[in-house]
Amino acid sequence: MSTPIHIRFAGYSPPDTTHSRAVARFRDALTARLGASVRVDMFWNVFDFGYKGMDLINMVESGQLTMCYSSTGYGLSDLVPELRIIDLPFFFDSLEHAHRALDGELGDYLTRRIESLKGFRILGYWDNGFRHISNCLRPIRVPEDCAGLRIRMMPNEIHKKTFELLGAAPFATNLEQGLAMMAAGELDAQENPLANTSAYGIDKFHKHITMTGHFYAARAIFTHKKSFDSWPEEIQAAVRESIREAILFQREAARAEEIKKRRELENAGITFVDLTEEERSRFEGAVSPIVEETRGQLPEELFHLAARH
């Protein structure tokens, strides 16, 4: 009997999150297709092993891991500037818009660019939803309410400039340090989808959430290029088919999780602010300079691809 193909798939969230559950869905689908010819080991949360979330893609590129999921906003946009289009504030107007773009021509374009520069195969894009502001100080309804707000965000230049335009004091750091600083009262705020705000325990010290939906967050699925390309065609096809099943599962689970988490957070005493159209337009107007600046730096074709829906 030949040695089974060994896939090491890692992420950076607890096992009950939609991303971890999607990894398990992938494993089960692939095993159903290939049986004993494949073995999938899952590592839910690299934080538990002393790594940072930003370490994952480097571990895949080096072959230490076979697969991972990671935010497209983590680090790669310096090497693949076209990824900045996903980072733009208020760029996608719905989940359906984002999914169609990433499953279509925009996603194909970005995948080709990443694969041309790095040692990956990109197998698709999971959903991390829209990001909202949580804080420990006050309800936020208009940009002026962000003045002086010490807010944690992932290291991402567009994200940083966006919150500077809102008058906040952004602090870019990895998640682990950011959580420690928020718990210690050294930061006032953060921005994340509701599922992340809950999964990482941020609701323990933040009692105000504004449903800004200012950034859409995608998590790409990275695979070690040399490993993937060395597999027989039937194995590659089974991996792609199983990942596609996991993508569809994860997106639906994430949509349901957002609704569930809001209900749970409200029951726990968290105060929610839902922006009116006028209030949302004020946020969009305040950050429009970063959108125009980025439009001048990226190929106009990207914006056409994202709009063809």
C-alpha cells in the first residue's frame, strides 16, 4: 500500500468557529473521496503553539504546513498591492457582492497575482464577514464619535489610514498583543466581525458595538505550491472539489453565526448601534480620500472586475 498524502491544515481560531468547522468539513469531504490515500491533520489555533496568525502563510510557503487560511489583509498586500482593493472601506455593499466578485473575475485576477509572486496555490476565499467597531467608552454614531479612540487593528496601511481619517488613534498589532492591551485598558476599541469579537472574548470588556460594516474581510485558502503541484491530477481535483464544498458551508455558517452572535451579545448586555443611511453616508464621506488615493494606485481593470455583477 502506498504512503498516504499527508496534509497539515492550520488556522488561528478556536475549534467551534466557522473557519475551524470548515477545515473539518474539508477533511471529511476529502476523506470521503479518497479514503486511506489521504491523511488530514488539523491544527485549530496556532496561538496554542506559540505562533502568531501572521506566521501561517510563511509556514505554508516553506512547506512546514500544507494548507492554511489567512486574512488577505495580513501582510501580503505589500507584495501583492492589488489585494488592497478588498481592504477598501465600504467597497462591497453586501455579502453577495463580495462572494460574486471573489468567486468570479476579481478573485481569478487576485489569485493569479498571488501565485505569480509567492509559493502558493490559492484554492478559494472564505468569508470573514463585515467588520464592526466595538469599544469600552461610548456609543458611536458619527465619525466625530471616533475622535481620539485608541483602536486596535491588524497591520494594514489602508485600515490605519481609514481610522486616521475618522479621527481615531489606530494601533496596528497582531491579535494576541491587541487582546492583552484591550484587557489591560491600554486600548479603547477594536474592529472585527461579531463572531470574532465573541470568539476572542472581546465582549468581556467592550460594551458598545456599532454595526459600521466598514471593511469586508476575506480569508484566502493557501496551499504549499510544490506539494499541490506534485500530487496526481485526481488528488488535485478532489482537493479543489472538497475545498469548494467547505467554502459554501463556511459562508452559510458565517451568515447564521453573525445573527446568532448578535442575539447572544445583546442578551449579555452589549449595546448595539445600527447606523441610519445618513449616518453611514457620513462615514463613507469621511474615508473617501483613501478610496480615491487607492484607485489612483491600482489598475482600473480591478474596479471594473469588482463591479461586473
